[in-house]
Amino acid sequence: MTTDRIVDLTREVSSDDFRGAMRHLVGAVSVVTAGRGDDITGMTVTSVSSLSVDPPTLIISVSRASSTWPLLRRYGHFGVNILNADQLDIAERFAGKGGLKGAERFAGAQWTTRPPGAPLLIGALAAIDCEVEDVIERHSHVIVIGGVCGLKLSGRSSALAYWQGQYVAIDLDEDMVRLAKVSVPSTGIATHTPAITPLPRSAAMTALAERER
Ligand SMILES: Cc1cc2nc3c(=O)[nH]c(=O)nc-3n(C[C@H](O)[C@H](O)[C@H](O)COP(=O)(O)O)c2cc1C
């Protein structure tokens, strides 16, 4: 049995209540990169969203305190690399695991660049080259609007997501049957076994994500 907890909306919503609500959002995990040459860094995000298809434009929300924001603002370009389920280690590096900073986070994976753009991850589900179109600084974060200059797709079908404070894998082939049950709800709400596989995570990473968001 589940116990619902009603949050009183007449008072100010606490950070904890808000975080609790946001844990229910399933987020695709991407790495945003910025900079050129050795002056590069990047961060793990779930805040990528399509803004418009014509012209191809997306938005990201990045912390003003992150090391990525200054480079993104200085160079005016960024990369959005949508991770597949095998790239958990990359997600952790770019979330700052082990205290890795800047160019150190890029080690162990292959990157390419389309000058004057930021590094793009070879093997990402999609690697999207963006030019900063506009920024909206609000509270602790900056909403960055990026015009898409180019992209590269891979043939993989597994995605890395973040949900309820942990990384999960979604695989189109393995989860095909269960996904079909979810996506074709002919009568009412489908009851199903979740078609996602929790991935091992470090408690530190979860704590970091919750603290930073
Ligand atoms: C799954 C996940 C999603 C995250 N999403 C965002 C995000 O959308 N925006 C953001 O500012 N930080 C997000 N973070 C936190 C950043 O990855 C983290 O603060 C950043 O890498 C720290 O970088 P820095 O050491 O360069 O400042 C997320 C972390 C995780 C683990």
C-alpha cells in the first residue's frame, strides 16, 4: 500500500518537497561540453529539452556555479551528448566523481570537434553541436538556448536515464515486449513490470546530484 502525502500549497514549498517531486521525473542523461583545446570541461545533465524543430533549437539548464557555465559563455558554443546505457562511467566522470575537473573528465572516451564547436562524444546516442542563441539567468541556474549547427547519431538503442535518484538503463531490444505494453494502453492504465534496469550507482553520486540540482 502506498501512502500519499499532500503538500500544503498555501505555504512556501520547501526545497526538500520540491526535490521529492522532481525525483519522479525520468530524465535522459546527457553530457554538456564547452570550451576549446585544453580549455575544456563538461557536466552531466538531465535538463536537455527540445525547444523547436524548425529551426532546430534546444534548451539546457546549467548551474551558474558549475565550471561549465563560464566556458560556455566565453566560447558561445556547447555540445550535447546523449548517453547510452554503457556510458554510465562517463556520466559519473562529468558529474565530478573522484574530484575530476576540466579536461580530466574527457579521459577514457573518444571525442571529436567541429570547429568552432565544443567536444562531441564519439559513440553517444546523439552528439549535438550547438551555438548559444540566448541565455536567461534565473536564480541559481542559467537557461541556455542553443541553435543546432550539426549532429551525429549512433545506431545504439539503449538509453541511460536517471530516475528516483539512480541511473537506469532502457534497452529497446530487451524491453520491447514490456515497452509495447506501456505504449499501447488500449483500456485504462496498463499494469506492467517496469521496463527499466537499475544500474549500480554510488551513494556519493546520488547525493551529489541531489545537492547540485
Ligand atoms: C544525473 C545527473 C543530472 C544532472 N543534471 C544537472 C542539470 O541539468 N543541470 C545542472 O546544473 N547540474 C546537473 N547535475 C549536476 C552536475 O553534473 C554537477 O554539478 C557538475 O558536474 C559539477 O561540475 P563542476 O564540478 O564542473 O562544477 C546533474 C548531475 C547528475 C548526476
